[in-house]
Amino acid sequence: APVVLIQVKGHSGNRHNNAADMLAKQGALLPEVPAYVPLPSQPMLQVGPSYRIIDPSIAKVLHQPIQKPEKSNACTDGTDHMSALTAHCNRPALLALQLEHHKKLLEAETEREFWRVAKDVMNPKRVSSGFSAEALKNVFIARMNPVQPVPESFDEVRLEYNHALAAAIPDRTPDETPDRIFSQPFNEEEMAEAKDHLQQYPLTSSKGYD
């Protein structure tokens, strides 16, 4: 059969094509890949639950799979057992809810149904928290304050120094703001006018002093 030569690509002056040509030429001039030499059948010896390497030059390949640790079921009930607070373990439920909303939006038969679902998504009903403020306070007190007795790794001298600095701060300090905002006197009428002004606009519309 006759041999047909087809030019795939010539030098177009494009730097990416030239770089590809150069890599292809370098690969063609590289030495041949040596024949594959299999590793010994017993490169490691098992000593109890661990493994010992016989030859350091041999790659660390285990011929017997190591048992994977069992997944912890600490969050299956949706509770953080360390803090007694609701954890992030309900993410699958939140993902399922998002997929349900997405499906309702795509499968809405009428515009009225579409906007009803969209309104429920954009303005969801406020749900009650899974824990009280008192429980949150107790958790933060335990986590943010130093434990007693103070461990050796804790800088107790620095703590006493911070307490001394805090005690030296006076109860009343001079107002050093440019317009004396915090020290200007005001009366009940001005306070009522400010409340009326704020009620006329949503909370997200304020961009200056109020």
C-alpha cells in the first residue's frame, strides 16, 4: 500500500506551539525506559500490628492492607459532646433542604408557584435556637477563661499584668472623638426624633452617623 505523509502542524510562531514542539523533540531524544523490575515478594516483615522495612531502598509498599479506623459516631445525634451545643453535623439535612428548594423552583408549573417558593427561600421563617443563652454563656466561660489550677504552659505573670492594667483604667475617660460625639448632651425630644428617623428606614440602609 502507498504511504501517505500528512503534515499535522507546522511552526506557526505561537510560543505555546513552539514549546510543545520543543518538549516533543526532547522526549524523542531521551534514553529508552529500562525494563520493569518487580519488587521482591516479601519486602517487609510483620511484627505484631506494625511493619518493619528490611531494605530501605525498597519502596514502602504494604502487601497486607492496614485496617482503616472506624468512623466516629460522635456527631450522629447532631450534638457536640464537648460543649453540649448543636454541632455542624446536620449539614446533610441542610444540603437536602437546599436541593429540595432547587427542585421546587425548577419544577414550578406557574409563575405564582415559582415566586411563592422564592419568597419562602429569600425570607425564611425565623426558627428558635437549639440552645439557650444561659447554656452558651456557661460554655464560653469554661472555654475562654483560664482553667484552675493554671497549667505550667500558661503565662500566669502576663495574666496578672493584664489584670493590673485593666484595674488602672478609670471608670470615666475624656471624650477624644473629633466632634465630641460621646460627650454631647441630649434630651428626650432629640432621642424621640432619632427613633422616628430610624423607624422610617430599614436597618441595612444606614451608612453614616445615626
